[in-house]
Amino acid sequence: LDEYHRILETALEAGYVVCSVEESIRELKAGTERLLVLRHDVDQRSPGVREMATVEEDIGVTSTYYFRLSTKDPLDLRITQSLGHEVSLHYETIADYAAENGIDNSTELFQGDHLVRCGERLACDLSRFRVETGVPCRTIASHGAPLNRQLGVANRKLFEALPGLTAELGIEMEAYDRSYLGQFDCYISDTQWEINDGFRYGRHPLEVLQDQVPRVMLLTHPEHWAFTPRTRLRRVIKCL
């Protein structure tokens, strides 16, 4: 968390606009040149959600927290919303649908009306999320479940298969939209801290910001940043 604090401070000192995914849509349209977008995928329940949100509030920036239906802890939702962060759905529709219907290969998935039914399911899941949380959900993001890897089909493929889905759901954007991500100069994702100091793709955020790379997307998973004592002990033993 001290390192996360340093990353945010470094960005602000270097003149970056630091913001959420939803806010970044407007910043990109306005032509903002130095931009650091903070996106958190809450794949697991973790004290990291509240800890990272608090660090951001202390620094004076906002970010995006995408919750799975299974990780939307009421207190986490309430705290992140109260601190002004964007909260929305981390959906895994294709994986859920395939598991419930015994589909284990992409050939079967693309036959018949399975994808249409997946689109209908996503609409229901998003409506439920909006009702239960009271948030507008203007952007959403795909989650990569193990079954997605087995099928070889990402959940975001729904938007390619169903062109009218964005309008139907009443959202501005799916966070993996190529036209959106194509506007960034660097995309960084975290990983377990024993791998490359906790970051994939070979670069550390501090290095990127110090090099003044113009537009940066930083994707993190809060469970990699703060741990319960039991989880910390388990991770240390695993690393040793």
C-alpha cells in the first residue's frame, strides 16, 4: 500500500490526470495528454478494496472498482461509493451460462441462440446489480474465469457477437473495447507480488511514470495489495 501511494503521488507530481474509467472517456475526448486511469477488478473479496480506496481518497483521486456478483461485499460497495469512486459490474456471463448448460467447447457455444441468451442473461445480471447497489453502471468489464480459458472465448466476445448490446444495456462502454484501449500508450496489469515485483508485461508503473509515457492504464486486483494475516502467512510460505 505504501508502494501504491508512491505510484499515485509520482503521477500527480509528473502532471498526470489520475481518474476512473468512466472519467477517462471524457478526458480522452478532451485530448488530455498525460493520463493515468485506475481500474480495480475485484476478483476476490479482500481488505485491499477498502485499503486502496482509502489511499486514493487520501491522495485526492478517484478510480473504478469492478465487482463480480460473488464479490460485491455490501460494506466494500458502500465505502467505495461514499469515497466517490466508480463502481460497476465485473461480468462473467459466458462462463456462467456455459457451466449451467454443460457447454465445454466453443463450437457448441456458437451454435443456435446461445450467445443471444447470454446477452439476455447479462442484461438481467446488470439490472440486478444496479438495483442492489443503486449505481448507474455506465461502464462494465469482462472477468476471465477458468472456463473462459477452456472455451477459448472471453466474456467480452459478447459485444462483438451482438453489436447492439452496448445500447441495449444502457452503458457507455465495455472496458476492453479496442477503440478505447487503443488510445493508451501503456497497459499495465498487476499479478502476485513474487512475479516481476508484482507486475506483468515487464514494466513497473513507477518506471513508466518517470519516463513520462503519456497515457497509461493501470489494472490492479486488490487481493494482491492487502491481505488478512492468514492470507499473508499462506503467501509467504508459498513463496518460500
